[in-house]
Amino acid sequence: MLKLSLIFEKQWLHAFALVVLLTGAVQAFKLNGMSSGEFCGISTSQWFWTAIGLAIAHQGFVWFCWRIQLHGRWMDRIFGESSFPVYASVFFMLGFLRVLVVFVLAISNRNTVPIDVTILRILAVVALIPATYLLYSVIRYFSFRRAFGIDHFDEQYRKLPLVNKGIFRFTRNGMYIYGFLFLWVPALWCASIAALCAALFNHIYIWVHYFATERPDMKRIHMTKSNSKQNKNYSCRRF
């Protein structure tokens, strides 16, 4: 039986932060150049709000699947041994579309930032370096299965040690800090104000996921009464 108090743990924070972010997005869309351009016959405004909607859908999907699995194993009950592959497939699809639409938005709204494009492209390259190193570190040392949250599905993964190689030597929150720089790259390269706003929304919103969903879940998964004092400064092991 699902305990709604556990399913919705810290989701008041998620809801409050999302309202604030959406309000900010509405106000940002009034900036000069935000609605300029189109791509494939679709306006920049449609691409922008699609980017925002995909971010919400992606993180909402992860929250729901993680919580019903962690607090009732309902993904296993519904999909059996295919629960993680089903979840991971939808996770990947939404995540891929989330990134793709920001790229398309940048093309649709290109050349709307009144700054020398050379400077912006240098910044894009700078942002790409740690983002690429993060991707390498995930592939080489961490695995996408762990990045997707398999420890909610398979208890064997909960016993694995923290990863401290690659970019994870410097931070345990690599995905939150560096992963979303991938969204800044096209925005800067194309000098798109709408894509910059979408990248900023995504980068802030992923931290909402961390504090409202990821961190509470990881504490429940990895902390016990006997070691809670030792791990009181626990930091997310996944990202």
C-alpha cells in the first residue's frame, strides 16, 4: 500500500519552486527578442514553452516513478522484471527531447543577444569542456544505469561505494553542476536569449529536483539510524 506522505515528501518545495520559476519564465518572455524567429514553421514562443513543459514532464516522471517504486515497489508490481527498462526508456526519451528542444530553440531564436558573438562562442566552448568531461566520467566510471536511478529498483546497487574518479573527484553533484551546461552551449553559440532563459530555467529546476526528490530519497536509501550521525553531511552519490 502506498503511503502518500512518503510519495509527496518535500513536494511542497517542488510545487512552490516551480510556481516561482514559471512566474519568472512568463516575465522573462517579455524581454526584447524572446519571441523572435521560427524553425520548421514553429514559432520561437512554441519552442520555448515546449522546452519548459518537457523539463516539468521529465522531472515529474522521475519523481513519480522513484517514489512509487521506493515506497511500494509498484513499478515492479506493474511491469515485473521489465520495470527498470521501461522506466529508463521513458527517462531517456524525455531527457533527449528536453535537450533537443533547447538546441532547436537556440536555432529558432538565434542572434537575439546584443553581445559580440565571438565572446559568446568562447563561453560556449568553455561550458562544453566540463560538460563533456562529465559525460566521459559517467560512461567510464559511473554508468548510465546508476545515473538514471537504478538504486531505486535494484538493492544491489545501494551497496556500491561512492564514485571518486573522473569529475567525481571534485564534486559529488557533477550532473547538477556541470551536466546542464550542455544546454548553455547552443544558447551561447547561437546567441539566443530565449534558449539562455530556457537553459537557466532547466539548471535551476534540476536543483529543485535535488532538494525535493533526490536528496530525501538518497537519505532514506543510504542512511540508517546507526550511521545517520556519520553521514549527516551526506551528498547525493548519483550526480
